[in-house]
Amino acid sequence: MKTNRIEPHSHPDRPIILQFQHVLFSYGNVPVLEEASFHVHEGEFVALVGPNGAGKSTVLKLVLGLIEPGKGSVRLFDAPAKTGRERIGYVPQHADYDPTFPITVEEVVRMGRIKPFLRTYSKEDRIAVNEALQDMELTNLAQRPYHALSGGQRRRVLVARALSAKPDMLVLDEPTANMDAESERRLFGALGNLKGKTTILIVTHDTGFVSSLTDRVLCVGDVGPQKVGRTIVQHRIEPTKDAPAQLFGGEALKVLHDSTLQDSCCCSDGGQS
């Protein structure tokens, strides 16, 4: 059956909250990124894809302000990334924990409300935690020991922990790694409810397909003929029946790697349309 390509669904009427401009980064003499430019608007659902070793983790570290580009700039909420990262809810791919430590699901989620120099747990905090548990369909597991959960359930708890902080942007690194089909369905169902309200950036090594929630796909691309580091390109996407049914909790979109679009900035006034 013939399918129609989907043009990137950007929101040019909304502020740009993440912007890479001509970023170059190297680890010593090993180049990783060169002339990497892209931007994300408020409320977008964006997938950053690329094979293992392509440089996705480096992009994440730059977004979170953990490292700085050798050249170019990374702006987050119209401020340097190191300053703007306080408004990000970050869910790492791996989160070590001590299985003998007696902590419940609710207590893990409450960690997202911890603020420096504040030791009280307010009514506002309780409401935020309860809402995050509901968003991730974890209310009935709130008093369950964290170590007793499945891998997929623990991942949803970490997403709830990030959401409890009421972030302006949610960044998920390989959110479905080692996740069972039911947890994956619940996760993307919850993300669907958040779409448009919170900017969402998902980082994944699956370069073939993305969730049907995705507005735009950015790919850590191949080295060009005149480059030594990788760049970041934008691809078109289209509906597909080829993706395994258990992926993404339902319908998927195919990434068209033979179709590269220029991710040029659609404004020039510091992130405002």
C-alpha cells in the first residue's frame, strides 16, 4: 500500500527552546561533531536517532551543559545550556541503584522534588508527585518496593521522577531499552498525553522507525566528503506497516534516510518567532 510522506511538523509560532549553531566538538584529537546545527520548538516531540557510537551521548552532554562546544554555541531556553538545564527533566538510559536499599516507588518519584537547601515536603510537592504517578500509571504501585519492579516499570518510575519536577522539557535517553511491550505501550500512552504540553526529546539508536507521536526526526549523520566529524540532519518520515507491532505502543513512522532536509533556523531574534 502506498503511503504519503509526512513533512516535519514544526511549530514556527512557538519559541525555540533548544538551538545548536555550527557546533564543533572533539575529544582531544578525535572529532565527534562538526557544523552541527538544529533547533527544537516549544511543545515539539522530536526524535534524535543514530547508531551506537555516532555521537548521540555527546549531543546529550552538550544539551545538558556537561561539556561545552569547541566552536559554535548551544542555547537552552535562550540561555547557555549550563544555565537552562535546570528546566529539563532528564531520564538516563542506565540508573544504578542498590537493590537492598528499602525505598518505595513514591519515594523515588519524590526525589524529583528535592530542592537545594529546602528540607520540607509541601502540599505542592505531594500534588506534583501524585500527578506524575498518575501520568505514568503507577498509582497502584506507589508503595511497592522499587527493587521489586520489572525493568520496564522502573523506567516509568524514573520518567515519573523527572515529571514531578514539572520540567519545561523532557529528555529521554533510550527510554524503551529492555522494556517489555506492555510497559512500552503505557509509556508512549503517557507521552501522548504530554505531547504539546511539554517539549519532548527522545534519543534512540533505532534509526529505522520512530513513534507516531514524533513531529520531527534529527539524525546524527554520516561524515561528509569535506568533514571529519559528524553533523546532524533532518529526515522525512512516513506511516508504515513494516514496524513490529509491539514497538512504540502502536503505530510507527518510518525514517526516510534518503530524504535529507535542511534544519535551518526559522527566526533570527534569539529564539523568538
